[in-house]
Amino acid sequence: MKIIIFGIILLYCRASTTNIVIGVDGGTESIRACCFNADTGEVVGKSSASQYKTIHPHPGWAEQNPADWWNGLGKAVRGALSTLKGTGDYSIKGICIDTTCCSVLALDENHEPLRPCLLWMDQRSAPQTQEILDMARGDPSLEVNGNGDGPISAEWMTPKSLWLKQNEPEVWNSAHVICEYQDYINYRLTGVLCASSCNAAARWHWDGKDCLQKGKGRPLSLYQKLGMSELASKLPSDCIAMGKPIGNGLTKEAATFLNLPVELPVLQGGPDAFVGMIGLGCVFDGKLCLITGSSHLHCVVTSQASRSKGIWGAYRGAPLPHLNFAEGGQSSTGSIMRWAKNVLFGNSERSYEELDEAAAKIEPGSGGLVALETFQGSRTPVTDPLARGALLGLTLSHTQAHIWRACLESVCYGTRACTEGLAAAGHECDEIILAGGVTNSPLWLQLHADITGKPVIVCETTNAPLLGCAILASVGTGIHDSIEQAVKAMVRTCQRIEPDPKRAQLYSDLYEKTYAKVSPAVRPVMHAIGALRGGGSGGNNAIISPSLLSSNWAEMAAEVKEGFRLTDDVDTQRLKYVSQVKRCIKAGVTQLHVDIFDGVFIPSPHALTFGPKMVRDIRRSLTPDEARQITLDLHMCVNCPQQYVQAMAHAGATRFIFQWEAMKNGFDDALSLAVNIAEAGMKVGISINPETPVANVLPLLEQELVTLVDVLSVNPGFGGQKFQDKVLIKIDELAQWRNINRKEFLILVDGGINKNTAPLVMKAGADILVAGTFLFQHPCGIATGVEELKSKACK
């Protein structure tokens, strides 16, 4: 009897032991680890993250130190393990890691990094993408890029490798291995160098099925055409499918580092987004995974590996060997709504929820208002980097609610266009599994369902890549028999939004009669606008902005009093200042530059100028026609620019340009200030001193709030200083970054501008030239000086 009871107790104890798998998500800014119940997918304990730095040596470049990944992995895993205390008996079965995709490394013969990693977002290889299309057009491996028509992303392995070969030959020749973040971390864990077949299929131009056989599935003809056949031998020779074990598991060194058992199974992971597909349960034919944020990414699982213009893929053997998937994408989605709230509406008091509530009361179609969501160009199904956003059909009866709803609808129309493009290529979807920012808006979720005509599924998990790793590890260690079985056990749905039949039919009519016709109709106009806009082409579009700081304040123009519409108590000095404004307007300028110094940011009694009252007087001195034409830029060389935002907005400033160097907490202070400026109704500008690297402000420019970057070519202060040639490199870097990343901001160069320097800065990529001494001391007057600068800038 005692033996039986003991046996029952023993069986109970064994049954109550929780099988644990560890998922690790190596993201752009941090690496996070979390323990999961391998049977149910429930989180056990808490996740733990460790951050690492991204370095931007030049605009458009992004690098990370691989040692930071490894150290961060140790902290994250040990941190997650420490939270298991008090959770009961458990047995750790395995670990699986996903990472950013196309974060490329060059390793020496000892598998040590030869240089920092080229991060996925690094755009330095943009020229190589076109070179690949030109040199290897027709190669079968390029069919995944719009059926061979492109585009190829600068993020991918092949252009990054070509850049290394062409620009860093010493690194290239010394590199025994070219690999990714994923491959490097798995090597450090197991001592085995191998590639993930998902990475190879989706971003290396490999065949995801054939590459599982050693030496197979590699695009050798592509490498030969590009003159880098040696890349085939530098990339990992072994390829392992996601969820399969790597070597004998953790080495002794890695196990000690992570506080885990030696030879604990390490299961192959892959790209974070595509492991996230598995975490969302998107592993069945006809399921579309929609990742939402600032942009939209559409990934549909398909039984066919067919290719077509207007899509990426289909990738054979990805994300898993027995599957294929194809991609579509929208460049600007959530970013449009942020722009509408912070810039167009300029009202921080209304939350996103309140704006949605008002828009929900508007009928479908937004009262005849149609928006185009292509603010940052179009990805698919039409690839057009010059496409831009639009609001068509505006009337005086339209309200914020109409505009808000029209913008929400436009994103969903764009999603429908992408899904139809995928379907036309043979990749139909029957439902959409949606994750990301849209899940916070019930209205937007319903609009996605109504406009696409597809059911929208929202899953319970808030971190799909981590759960995807847990699913892969649970299958790889035998807890579940297949990925499909594990998904059914571990992925839970919390919402299913069905299309409303009446609204779906109405939106289908609106889509076909309006949105689908508007985009091609306005395309020629958008391209023409792009050509006229210029944007640092070094051509004939220079804008001359006189710097009033350099004007002759002692000069009194009699004609000013005649048109000066101020009260009689205006002081003489301000009147003299405004006289210069009138002279500038008569010279035909449309932009004025006003420097505001507080005597603190630049610690000099001479660095003290006027404040809001002067700005208001300048604005009031303008006739209604002049006021509509003139852009009034305020360059705020002040210690606490936040204090001046409301006052300058009320005074009538068009743009509020603040100094980056005044931001004590860097990006956080700058972003907060930029939002405040936009909400106050002014345009946002940022200024950098000659010594400040452009890379410092790139994270702020990514937020799409800044409309102008003021590159100081002299030290901030008074006029008459000599132009510093070194800023030409900065202007060029900034212009290249703008073009590569398709951002919309103007580049202004301030200081030392004359007939000799004007053509140099325009050639480097400037749009606006701020000139002071040259204009106000020109022997033939301001008007002649303006025309002379424009003429020289054209050359």
C-alpha cells in the first residue's frame, strides 16, 4: 500500500513539473528574453531586457558592436531566469533566438568580428542595389524582387556584401565569413556556424528549400555576374531550418555564461518579423500577417512560390521549409495619424481615442473626402518613391473628424490594394492576423475588416517574436509534434472582427470609384511637383532668406512709416528693424530669418536680441498679401527654448528653429520640444553648430516632425564670419540621408553665404541660403544681392 501511494505521489510530482522553453528576441535597440510554458505558451516569470547602442558614423549608416549583443544576451537570459523563483518546479528544455534580419558581419579566421556590424537599417549600399539590377538583370534569383524588376532593398545581404567588397577591400579580403547577427549569436552559443534558411530565403536571394542541402540553393550565377563569386564561400556553408537543433546545444562556456545546463538544445530561429509570423499563428495557407506601426508590412502564407511585379517574393521554403510567403508593404500608415494629430490638428488635448470617437460618428466615405496614404512614397503594389499623400474633395463643411476618418480609411484602402496585388500574383488570403499599433483602435480594426472585406484576428500575445521562438523551441525539443500543433496549443485569439456586410459593400464601391482611380490620376502631378520641389539638386531652386541680424539698424527709411501699421508708441529701434523687412520684401524674397539670442546660450552681452514683441511687430507690419507670402523663421539661440514656444506662436512665427546643443538630455528633450512646437501651430526646425555631427539629429529626423535643418556654417553669433568649408561634407551627408530615406525636410545653410560660397552649398544639397552681410552691405542694394546669389547658386 505504501509503495502504491509513493508511486502516485511520484507521478503527481512529475506531472506538476512545468516544461520551460526560453525565447530571445534580439531587436534593434535591445535584446529581450522570456520563459514560456512549453505546453501552453503562457509566460512563466517575467521577461528581461538589456539595451545596446546604435552608432551612426555618417547619415544613413547604422552600426552595432557584436560584443554588446553577447553581453546583452547574458544579462537578458540570466534576468529572465531569476524571475522563475517561486513559480514551482520546472525543467528547462531549450532556447531559441530571433534577431534583426540583414544585420551583416565580417568575421576573421577565428570568427572574430573585423568591424562593427552593418545594421539592418544601414542604407550605405543603396547605390549597389541599382548596380545589382543593372549588372544581373534576368538572373533567376532576382525574381523575388518584383519578378526581377526590383526594387532591391539596401537592407539585404547581397548589396551590403557588394558594398564591403567595393569600399572596404581590406576587410573583405580578410573576411573568412560573412554572416548575420543570427548566425554569430548561434555560433557563440554552440560553436557551430550555420545560417537560418528563413533568412537565406527572404533576404539572401537563396532558395529556402534547396539551401538545406549543403552547397545547394545558392545564387552562384548572381555572384558571378556581380564579380564576387567568393561570397558563396564566405557565407555559412550549412543552413538549418527554423526550429531544428544546432549542433550539440550549449557549449560549456555559453552554458556557464547564461546559467543554463551544458548541451541544452539550441533551436534555430530567424528574422524577428518572420518568427513573429509563427508567434501570431500565421503558418497556414491563406493567412496574412499584418504588422502595423509607423508603416504596414503584409506577409501572406501561400502554397505557391510564384513571383510577380508589385510584390516581394514569394520566398520558397520560408518561413518554414514546407511553406512559402510573399510580402507587400505601405511606407506610411501610423505615422500619418501621428502627423495629423500633432501637426495638422495641433491639439494635444484631444487623445487618439477622442479623435476616433468623433470619426466614428462620420458616415463611411468621410463626406466625400478621399485621402492618399502614400506620404513617404509607395512600396506595393505600385513601387513609386515619388508618390505623395493627398486630401481630395475638401469643402468648408469638412471637420477634423472627417479628415481623421479619411486618413484612417486611406490606410485601409492601401492595405486592400496590397492584398489585391498579392492575390493577383496567386497569393490570396482569407483572413488577416493583425498585430501592432492598430490593435489599440477598435474603429481602425473594424475599418481594416470592412474595407478589405476580410476577417481581422487579434492575438493575445503582445510580443509575437518571443512567442514564436517559444513555439519553435517546443517543437524542436519534442514537446509538440509539429509547428501547426504547437500554434493551436500556444497561440490564443482574443478578438475576431468580421466585416459588416453593408459597410463592406459600400467601401468596395468607394474603393473602386475613388481611391483606385485617384492614385494613378495624381501620379503625374506628384512627379511634376517632385521635380519642381528640387531638394538640394544643385539646380535653380535656391531660396534666399535674408538674415535680419546683419541689417543696418541705424538706417531709417522714410517710406516705412507710410505702410507701418503699428501703434504710435512703437520705439524707434524696432521701427528701424522693421524697415529692413520692407526692403527685403521689395527685393522679392519670400522667407526671412530672425535670430533670437538671450545672452545666456551664448554667454556674451552682445548676444542679446529682441523677443516676441519684435516678432509680433514684424508680422503686423506686413500687408495681408505679404503675410500670406512670407515665411518667418525664428532661429532660437537660447538656453531654454521651451519657454518661448507659446509666446513666439502668438507673435506670428512660421517656424521655430531650436539649437540641438541646447537640448540637455539630447533626443528626449528635442522630441518633446518638437511636439510642443508643432502643437502650437508652428513648423519645427533644428539647428546644428559646425562642430556637431549630423548623426546626432538623425533619430529626431526619423520622427517626421522636423521640416527644416539649419546647418550653421559659422559659429552662432553675429554676422560677418568666414564660411567654414568643412560643413559642405555635412550638407552632402544630410542630403544623401534625406534622399535614401525619402524624408521631407529642407536643408538651410546659415552663415558666410556670398557669391563664392552659394554655388558650393547648393551643389552639396542645400535648399535655402541665409545671407546677411552680403545682402545688407551690397553696394547695389538688397534686390541686386538676392538676384546675384540666385544666379550664382544656379551655377
